[in-house]
Amino acid sequence: MSSKSRAARTALVAGTAVALAAGLAACGGQSLEEKGGANGKGGKGEIVIGSAGFTESKVLAEIYSRLLADAGYRPRVQTLANRELYEPALEKGQIDVVPEYASTLAEFLNAKKNGSKAEPVASSDIDKTVAALKKLAGPRGLKVLPAGAATDQNAFAVSKEFAAERHLKTLSDLGKSKQKVKLASGEECETRVFCKPGLEKTYGIDITGLDPKGVGTPQAKQAVKDGTDQLVLTTTTDATLDNFGLVLLKDDKKLQNADNVLPVVNAKSAGDKEIETALGKLTRTLTTEDLINLNRKVDAERLKPADVAQAYLEAKGLVQK
């Protein structure tokens, strides 16, 4: 996460109702018209939890779902590919809550308001980052709930063989090598400041093109293992890098900010204190090591996100068996 979260690439096409409606329908959920925004949801009714298309987000969404069900709501998880799709839906109340990453969302909203070249508002200081995030989120009808200790950052990996042959340990090393690389990522990487633009500007890495295989997906990592691509966007909590013979390159110039996990809700449809209390149980418990283990159970052990979520909550005593 972040994002974590944590996904990221192309033009901001997600604002269109047509694209979003198609995305929701493709996931088997209600259309925008059927959901009808925030109206008509009184008391402890249906809560739609948004998830991005990568493992960690899916597991966190399932954990949110179970906690909210335990609190008396009727939760439903809705998976959309990336932030460009689910964030506008969250603003409109078509989605009620999402697991998010503080720095990544702050910069996403910053760019949305002030343009892609806006002065950064996120930093390694989580309190200042959350304060900036709240300032950007509030006017959009979003409520930012407290952040926890669990952190996930975007990260970049190469094959161990590729790194050894070129003596690469850091992203700076890759830039200095003048090696041309094809980057396996999501489409949003083209415009996200932490991704292609940042790698080029901060590290001088020569990116010849993007291979839109997603963030840290098995297909993306396999492409780097095979040599089809040379670099892959993943996260610091990726539990299967060894399986593909990959190694992370250190972000030695701190292109990425620490991304603490936190819930973000639509203030009108899901701003109740009961929802904050229910999700706060996870926020106070979840650690970065937990994120790695949860990802491993899905990506390496091939367990279902919903089953992994249930087992975790039971093990931590957060829900009844």
C-alpha cells in the first residue's frame, strides 16, 4: 500500500461515470445507478468497501468487511483496478470505505487539486502527512481515520542475476549504469510521481517503456525473471520476491514516503463513530510484519483473501470464531 498502496499508472480516466460503471459491473457489483450514492442508507445498513487490484488491498478490504459485519453492518467488497477508479467512487458515496496509504493518497489528491507538478505535501513525518491529507480530503467529502503503525511503501525490484552482473544495490546504481530498462507496472505508473517520472527525474533511470502487468503481480514478476522486463514495481511487503529470484533495489534518495495504512471513508455515508471504532481495532493491531505474512498466505500459499482475513482476526482476538 501505499497502498500499497498501493497501485499506480496512466491518464486519469477514472473520473468518467461510464468507465467507473463498467468497472463496477465487471466486478459483479451494483451499477452506479443501482447503488445510488449515499442516499437511502439509514442505520447499520449496507457498507461497500473498496479494494484495489493487488493482494494486500484485497486482504485489508476483507478484514474491514469482517470487522464491519461483526459491528452489525452489511458489508460488501467491491474491487476496482486502481485509485483512479475507486477514489472518485468514494467521493460520490458509491463506495463507502477503502484501506489506504497516507502518503500515496495525499499526493494523489494533491495532484488532483493542484496539478501533477504541485509541491509535495507528503513526507516521512506521518503526523504532518496525515494533516495534509485531511486538508485535501475534507473538501471532497472524505474523512480520514487515524493511521496505524503498519507501513507499506512502493518498491522496485530486478532479478538477482541482473543485479549481480551490474553490481546494483540501489536505484542510484541502476541510474548510473545507463542501462535501458522496461518497467513492469500498472498503467498509472506513467504519471505517478513516485513511479516513472520519479525514477527518471530522481535517479536518471532510462525507462524505455512500461509493461502494464500490474503492481507486483505474478505476471509482472515473471516478466522480470524471464528478462522480458528488467524492473518491476512492487511493494516493500511483497512476500514472494525470492520465489521469482528477484531483489529490491534500495530507494537511497527516498523517492518514496512512508505509507502508513489507514481507513478513508465517505464522510456522509460512512462517517459514523461506530465505523471508526470497528476499523480502529485493526489499525491499533496491524503491523508491517503482519502485512508481509498476510500477503505471503495469499501469494505463496494460495489461500483466499477472505479466509486469510478471517484467520488473522480470530488469531488476534478481534472477532469471535
